[in-house]
Amino acid sequence: MDDIALWECFKQGNDKAFEFIYRCHAKSLYGYGHRFTKDTELIADVIQDVFVKVWDSRKNIVINKSISFYLIKAFRHLMIKKIKELNLSESLDEYNSQINFEYYMEEVLEKSKISQHNNSRTFLELEKLPSRQKEAIYLRFIEELPYENISEIMGVKIPYIYNLIFKGLKTLKENIVSTKTIKISVLLILNFLQ
């Protein structure tokens, strides 16, 4: 069943359709929530709030692109609003710099052929990327959203999304290659000195 047919069943009040939508999307929203905070209770609360609002407004919501796109956009908006309401002392960028993306980014690294071994080094380099680059890479490769949807979710133009992803992946490749090159050079010098 495609998203539009599923959504129509859901709009009619079909509990099974709602449950299916929840099961398909709650886990990815939870992972995406770690982009904003380590507070797992806050993430779970926001996911619950999103689904309650979706249920309450189901007759008025029109899905133009996909259910996933709609839920991610609603989740992002509500998460940022909740963080601002709580007046958390840390900014979103400070949260993002603390987040461990290892679980979610392994697939990205494999798809991009950035690293086939030495993943811990790769994850260290990934953590150095600006938060917007990490978010764009996550939405593109983990959520598999098209560039148009990512630009709408993040509130920027499509060329900017292309640049964020390209620069992020390029930086990762360059930093990983330069690290390997330095290690090889040091090993060669050490072998030559012996």
C-alpha cells in the first residue's frame, strides 16, 4: 500500500493504519531526535506529541510528498520548539556536537565508500563536521529523503543542501586519507631509520 492509500485509511480513523504508520516511523524519528538532544525522555515525549497531534488533526492533514517527510518535518519543528521552551542552557549546536552518530552513520560511510576499516577514526572525523552537514547527510542517506524534501525540512535552498552534503563527504574523505597518509609516512620513516 502506498503512502496516499495508507493515509486515506488513517484519515478514516483506521487504528491499524495508525499503528502501522507509528511502527514504521517512530524508530527513525527517535534516531533523528538524537540530532537535537541526548535527552531520550524528551525525544520520546516529542514523538508521542507528534503522533497525538497527527491523530487529532488527521482529517485536515494532506500528505503531498510522503508520510515520512511529513512526520520528520513535524517532529523537527516540535523538537526545536520544545528545546527553546525549556530554555536549555546549551544551544542546538552544542547538543549536536555531543551526539554520538556511530549507530546511524555506519550505513552512510559504507554507501559513500569513505571507510571500509578503521571506523572509530572515521566517526571521530564525522563528529568534527558542522551540525548542518551532519543533519543533511543523515536525512539524505539514513532517511533517504530527496534533496527537495531536505531543503524544505531544513529551511534552505536545494543548492545549499547539495553543497552541505558534498562538502561534508569531501571533508570526511580528505581527513581520513590525510590521516592514513601521515601514518604511512611515519611508518616509512621509522623503517628507514632502523
